[in-house]
Amino acid sequence: MSSFAIRSILVDGVLLGARRRSPALGLAAICLGFLMITLDATIVNLALGPIVSDLGGSLAAAQWIVNGYTLAFASLLLTAGALADRVGARAGFAIGLGVFALGSAVCAVAVSLPMLIASRVLQGLGAAWLMPCSLALIGHTFPGPLERRRALAIWGGASGIGLASGPVLGGVLTSAIGWRAIFLVNVPVAAVAGLLLLRHVQETRRHRHPLDVAGQLLAIAALSLLTAGFIVAGEKGWGTGPSLALLGAGVLSAIAFAAAERIATHPMVDPALFRARTFSVSVTIGLIFNLCLYGGLFCLAVDLHETHGLNALSTGLAMLPMTLVTGAVAFLSGRAVSRFGEWPVMLAGLTAGVMAAVLVALNATYGAVWVLIASSVPLGATALVMPAMTAVVIGAAPGHRIGLASGVLNAARQTGGAFGVALLGALLAAGGDEVSLHLAFAVIAGAYATGVVLALVGRMHSTTSKPTQLQIVEV
């Protein structure tokens, strides 16, 4: 057999020939997929009005275009993370890309509001696969601490840009082309990401853990009920029957899930993960981070439109300075983490969040719009938090459970995001009929301050405790 033939054998199901895998292009594939799912979390916000005008229905019903995506995304993250460890992270990522592209295409041709909402749920299912698989692939492709930190910084930059630029891109595309363009743009991006994935990303080792069926069902029930409860509470009020029923059922399901995992022979979420203090602290910070991020972006967009009278395009452009800062800080965070470590960088990002939220609370609503825009710009510095937080979680999990560990982190983040939109959205009009950012951003400042305290605890524990098995990554 010739040397060319030997080099042309199938490796992980991909014909490489004489080509070599490029880690940089592999990372590009991972980041493209991750960019899509973070972008779609916020890109729809400014297009709801035009969608209702085109498809009919009420604006309240149209909120489920956003909520349906969040609900499916959050409720299936743990299940997708556990399944990714069984089928391989690259296969799971490819599944996610296909499902997300299909959902996007159907969204773009939707002829009714129910059809669009159902398609958004399909997008959320694809996103639930993509999120944990992206982190597992980074952990596998970049095993060294330094290169992993750099990869996570780029990955975090894609996330920060996606979340913050969603309103900007949504406003531009809706005004220039139409609302269907915000979904259709995902299809070619998913195709490019898929080609790069198959050519340049190696499959992870498959681990045939016995399926914890009871744990899977209880996790889906708990996450979906809690997320739905937060969404309904934001729409109908926290004291209404449906809100209390959903939240109560969600809490009971979460308690049952925790009890089931303690007695299961092969638990989906190993309770030993949470015995690593750095892991549990980072997951809690993740919940707080998304509560502030999703809720803050939602409140800013509503205030700019309702109070300052900006249209979709102008609202998106008003948030552009914060978006640019978010992207720049996220991409620089890798160098910062390499020089100072994860916990100091996380502390810097959370402290910036406290200061920025205080600025917005003091200067919001009744001043000139440029004052509000300038006050919101420092919020971009919170992009330091996500890559550092994610690196801590990956480092605290055993290599064969990175997919699940990232699923736990991101389930907490998505649940926090739904809670943030519901809670802070309700606080927008807490003082009367007029929208006001004062109380909402005062709560955001308090939440970020809580994150600062938790990060200090995590930093103290990481410098005083001996390494455990859970802190060793076996990729």
C-alpha cells in the first residue's frame, strides 16, 4: 500500500487524504455554531412588532417566539450534555447544527404565529446540543492549559458578540430586508460550520454510561417548569395561579431530581461534581451572570424604544457601542486569564458589572439618550466573566464528563436568563405605568455584587485546597 493510500484512510469517519486538521479552523467551526445560538437568543427582540404585523396575533403571544426558544434550550441542556458523552461531542455538534439549521429554515418560511413558535422550539433543541458539545470539543482539541485558555477566550468572544449584537443585527436586517432574514442567515452559517467541523475537528472518545432515565425525565421537567414559570410570571405576575403552579411544580421536580441522583447507581449528574467548591461556585455565578445579561439587555431595549421613542434600527445602533466593547473585551480576556488567572479576571468582570449597573440606575430613563448609551458601555467589560468561569468549570470536571459539566453550567445560565427577563422585566414598570430602569438596574448591581462575593470565596478555596480528582482533566 502506498504512503498516499495510508495517509488517505478514514479517520473518525472523515477522509483526510494528505490534508492535516487545523485547530484554528476547527475552533472557527465551533465558534460559528456557538455564535448562532447566542445571537438567536436576542436577535428576535426588535422584530416582534413586524412579525405580528405580518403573521397576525397579539404582541403578548408573540413573546413566545422568544420564550419558546429559551424554554426548549434550557430544559434539554442536561439531557443533550449527557447524550453527547455517549455519542461523541463532534457527532452531537453535527446533530445540533442540522436541527438548528432546519428550525431556522422553517422559521424563515413560517406562515402563521404557531408555526413560527414551533420552529423556534426546534431551534432551541438544536441549541441544546450545540452548547455542551462546543465546550467538550474545545476541551478535547486544546488539552494544554494555555492553549485552552486562548480558545475559550475566542469562544467567549463569539458568545459576547452574539448576545450583545443580536439587537443590532436584528434591527438592521428587519429594517433593510425583513424579519425573515434574521432566521434565514443561519442556514449558510450552519453549512460552513458543518464543513469545517468534519474536516478539522476530531471526534471525542465515546463513553457508554448507562442511561439514567429517571434523572433525564426529572431534569427536563424541572428545567422546563421553572423556565416556563419565570416566563409566565413576567407576563401575568408573580402571584397568579399559573405562575405559582409552574414554579411550585418546578421546585418539587428539582428536589425529586436531586434525590434521585443521590440514590442512582449511574446518575446523570454525579453529585461528586458539586463537592468541588470551584465547580458549584462557578455554576452559581453562571446563573447570576445570565440573569443580569439577558435581563439587562431586555430592559435596555424596552426603555430605548418605549421611553426614548427609538425604532428597531435606532435601538440596535444605540446598543452598538456596548456591543463593540463586549467583543473587544471578550477577545482580550484570554491574555488576561493567562497573566492573572481565572478568578481575578472573573472578579474584574463582575466588579465592572456592579459599577456599570449603578451608572445606568443613576442616569437612566429621564436623562438624554446619549447619557444612557454612555452609561451602558461599561457593561461590555462583563465579557471577562464568561471565558474565565467556563475554564474553571472545565478544569473542575473529569475529561469524560466535560459535556455533562458544561450542560450543568449552561442549564444554570439559561434558567438564570429566563429568570432575569421575567424578574427585571416586571420591575421596569414597578413604579407605575411609565417604564423606568432605576429599580431593575439597582437589582442588577446587587446581583453582580453577590457574584463578586462568590468569586472571592471561589478564589480563596482554589488557593487553599488540594487538587482533587475532579480538578484533573483527562482528555
